[in-house]
Amino acid sequence: MGLDVGVVGVGMIGQEHVRRLDGGPGGSRVVAVADADADRAAAVAARLPAAKALPSGEELIASDAVDAVVVTSWGPTHEPYVLAAVAAGKPVFCEKPLAPTQESCLRIVEAEVAAGRRLVQVGFNRRYDPAHRALKQAVDDGAIGAPLLVHCAHRNASVPPHYTRDMSIADTAIHEIDELRWLLGTEIAAVRVMTPRRSSRGGELQDPLLVLFEMADGVLADVEVSVNVHYGYEIRCEVSGETGTVELATPAPVTIRREGTVAGLVPGDWRERFALSYDVELREWVDGAAGGRPPQGPSAWDGHVAQVVSDAALRSLHTGSRVAVELPERPALYR
């Protein structure tokens, strides 16, 4: 049996998800869309064989035609939509952030706990990337002994004019925050953000940043966040262990050797680099929702923890000091 999906927010990422979900994995189809821009919602619906443009996200979530909900609207609107989906008992996939503050994330966690079942999945896409999964498998299998250090880089070719210094943490490094917790299977205990010499290509931004995470088991992880490198989009991760190292391989499909040089193509942006992982992510979510199973991906609790750590990193960015991460007790629903 297929899954009839409603999508709230059909901007760039929303339309990417619509394309994958309509006639996609498990026979899913998009039957309703809603957006603050009614004309855009109508245009997206017109391209789909079974979709209607509805006046609001709340009406979409309440519709009997919708089995499950995807939320890809502006971050500050996530909380009410996710809470409405939980109240309706419908599976909901919410792009990151789950909500823009840790307090709003915690309200979602509390609502889900009160409902007594997991319905929420957060779109932390790295967990579905085949390369990242292979990296985690190597670590989990003990291929390099106990992990000691992790070195990461998150590099964007450029960012839009509205991008702010805080977004380097809240929108960019938040991916590594979730990745490190998942990769190492332990929590982040403290964070410090350092500001090296500023790139002339970053305008008024403090770019790059160096973020140092202290994991609860003593592993140290450093993350370079550079958002104006111009040459392309690049994600790096290397884990150094007691007996060896393991790292992500280059995603370039070919290597060219000519005229005394060796070269490979660098992805242009996140859509190119993580195209396959978005396919896997949505396929697994649809399969679970259609089968009536709780989501196995990043939970509302994971979304809450990511926001707590992000807020700690932002305090460090503003003060230059090391900031300890304080987490409430994990509810039994997420153990």
C-alpha cells in the first residue's frame, strides 16, 4: 500500500522532496501542498497528478486525504506544524532544524512523549549518505581500534546575502553536531568556537570558524566551517583511532590525469553531493510510515539535542570561551 503525503513549504528543498516523493519510493504520492506563497503552492500542485494546493499547513495536516506530513517550511514555523501532526497521530518528517530554539524543540519532545509513540523524524541527511554509513560501520566494527580524534570540514562555495555569522553554527555546523553524536554513539560534553584570520571573500562574515567538540567519552573532534571557498562544496571527515584511520573518500566519480596534473570534479552544492542520500532517507521514511512502524531515523530527541549543542556553540562564538553542554534526562521513548 502506498503513502499519501502532504508537503508544507514548497520552496527549493520542499520541491526537491516533492520530486522524490511523488510516484517515488513505496508507491508514495503527494496529494496536498501548502505554502505561504499561495501562487507557488498552486504552481507546484498543477505539476502533480493527484495534488491539491490547500490554504494552510494546518488544513493540510487535518485533511483525511493526507496519511503523513513533510515539513519544509521556514524554520520558525516548524513547531506548530509538527505539533499539529503529532496531535493528529500522523507521521511527520521535518527538515532541520526541528525548531529554532531548544525550548520549542523540547515542547515537541514532550508532546510526542505524551502521545506515547514516535511520529517525528528530523532531516539530518548525513546518516543516509552511503559514504558516511560506511565510515560509521568501520568505526563500529573496530577497524581502527578505539576512536581518539575526528577531523571534519564543511565547506560551501558561497552563501546568500542574508547568511549571518550565527548561521555558520545554527544552519551549517549543526549537521556535524548530529553527525558526531551518531558516528561515535556518545554525547557532546563541551564546545569551543575559535575564530581564525578572516577570509577576504567572506564580506562581513567571520569566515572560517574552527569548532572544537569534546565528546563525553574523551574523543576530541574539530570542525572547520568555511562558507566562501568558491571552488565547490566539500564535506570531509576522518576518524583517527588507536590502530589506524578511516576517512570519507572523494565523491568525484572519475580522476583525470593530463598535462602533468591529476584532477577530480568537486560537487557544486549540497544537492549534487547528497542526491543519493536524500533518495535513501525518504525511501526509508516512506517504507516505515506506510508500514505503520515508528521512524528509525533522527528523532525529536536528536533534534532537541542538536539545538542544545548549537546554542552552546553560539555562546562560545560570542564569548570565545569553552561552554559545557547540559542535557536533560533522555525520555524512555527515545532509549
